[in-house]
Amino acid sequence: MTTASTGGPRWLTDEEQGVWQAYLHATTLMEDHLDRQLQRDAGMPHTYYGLLVQLSRAPGRQKRMTELAKDAKITRSRLSHAVARLEKNGWVRREDCPSDKRGQNAVLTDEGQDMLTRSAPGHVEAVRQAIFARLSPQQVKSLGEIMQVIAGGLQPEDTDADLPWLR
Amino acid sequence: MTTASTGGPRWLTDEEQGVWQAYLHATTLMEDHLDRQLQRDAGMPHTYYGLLVQLSRAPGRQKRMTELAKDAKITRSRLSHAVARLEKNGWVRREDCPSDKRGQNAVLTDEGQDMLTRSAPGHVEAVRQAIFARLSPQQVKSLGEIMQVIAGGLQPEDTDADLPWLR
DNA sequence: GACCTTTTCTTGAAAGTTGAACTAGATAGA
DNA sequence: TCTATCTAGTTCAACTTTCAAGAAAAGGTC
């Protein structure tokens, strides 16, 4: 199947195909697994949980919407809907930003923090079981480096990756 | 941050946390990237594209619904909706299964095959650019092994992973 | 200040996903 | 056969995500 360099479209080598398949299978199974785990134990999808985690780590347990969206790698629109839902659950609250009247801060409530405290151990355990318990230290290190490279290549990277001609 | 073994919940080490972050960033960016690429160039999300690929590789370009769902790692419900949509596009057609009157075969149409032929090069290129062009041969090999391990741990594995007490 | 552009965030509709309920056909046991 | 159970696939309602559109404030520039 490996196409020689005939000028036609370059396909993946057999090895690359296999790796790509494995990547797709592993990542979809993983996402499904965590979504179910969190839906069951915390009543929300993985994305939403990630938002709460981000907030819990931020100073004052709050963040501007745009910054939160960027950190969580989701669109602002998606974040608006998500925060609306989390607000209905009482886990997040919106506050006007004092310095910018357009701005909104998403604030993690005490209930939100509690829920996080309750569900974190189970979630961490799920991640460990699925990944770290199965990989050698060498592989863990490798996985980190590889994911860093991939993410780096896809990151907007503050308008410079797209403009290499500007030095 | 690394919690000693005090009997409380075991957290991730700092290194593991970093790796997990990198994993999440890379995989969400990747999925977004491919979804956009395919939505733009092929008019469908990545999952749907994957279904067409599966069918194109199957003998007779067709597959039973349940088998297709299993291979693509999605629920039967999701597949029903997806096939309905792909059918409306003219890329897939349903046929009754001759041997089992409950069964349906999803069949890739000629239009579907054409669309696949047209969009495959661009898609492959996107995958290569994002992953294989950036990793060393060593890393590619490593990534494959790692993903295999992770997928293996999450796979239903034909009712045996869930029933270890049956040997 | 008046004007134009950009940034921040929200909204609404359409598309996709989920989980539970449901129909119809297959299977197995008495 | 009669019955109970299981499997294949679909459907419905609730929920999430996307995309395009829009309101409001901020930041130039003249």
C-alpha cells in the first residue's frame, strides 16, 4: 500500500496508518470513558468538568470568559452555553468585570468547589487506571513529549506561527 | 504537590499532571482541527468521514450496522442518526440483510466512494502535517505502542475484561 | 468629539450526541 | 408450541456543540 514518490498524493506508510488507527481508537475510547465516568459521578460531561478545574486553579477561583475559553481550548460561544448550564447547577457564578464593562468573570462557587472535591479522586483514579497504570515510566515521558509536539503544531501560538515571514 | 502515600486519595505526580494536560490539549486541538478540515472540504464531521472509510475498506463496501458501530467505536443510536444523514447526502444506502430480517447493511454508494476519493488526499495531508511530519521515527513507533496499550485497556474486549473472575 | 475598527460576550437556530424506551425478529427452554 | 429472553436497529426527548449574527464597550485616528 505504501505509495512510492510518483508525484501523486502522498499516503501514509503502513506503519503510520497503524499508528493513526491506534491513536483514533485510543482517544475516542478514552473520551467516551471519561465522559461516562463524569456524567455518572459528577453529573456533567468532561468538558464542563475541565472548566471547573481551570477555575479552581485560578487566583480568586475566577477567570475572564475569554481567558477561560482559551485555556480550555473551546470557543467563546461554547463557553457561554456551558457556563449558563453550570450556573444553573449552582457551581459557577458570573460577575461583572470591574475594569472592562464588556467583561464577565466566571467564578467557582463553594458548591462548585465542593463538588470538585468530591469527584476529583474518582476522576483521577479513572485517568490513572486508563493511562499511567499501564505505561512504563519511559512511555509516560515519551507520551508527554509527543503530545507537546502535536499540541505545539496546532496551537494558534499568539499570532506568530501563522506569520513566520515576520521573523 | 505530589502527595505522599498517606492513605488519602492518590493524586498524579507533577510529571503525570503535565503529561495529562498535554494529552488533553493535543487531542482536543487535533479533533477540532480535523473536524474543521473535513467540514470545510467534505461537508461532514470527522466521525462521519470515519464511517465512510470503514465502509470503503469492507468487502462489498458494506457492513452490518452493529458491526460498523463496533468498529467505529460509537453507539448504535449514534450510528442510526449518522447513517440517516449520510443517506440523505447520497453517500450511503441501507439494504435489508438477507439472512437476518432485523438486520440492515450500510452500503457505500458510488457517490460516497467518489467523495472519499476526492477528499482523502487533503485529509491525509492534514494528519501528516499535524502528526507524522513533526515526530521522529522513534516517536512515531512509541506513539503507536502507547496508543495500543491505552486502547487495549479500555476495549470491551469481547466480555472477558469485565469478567476476570472467569479466568 | 466623530468615526471606524476591534474585542467581549451572548443569542438562536441547526446539527450532532446521548440514554432510555420501543418494535420486530431471532433464540432457547419447557 | 408457548413463553421468556435476547439481539438488531430505530426513535424520542433532553442536552451539547457549532456557526452566523448581533449588542455593547473599548481603542485608535483624524
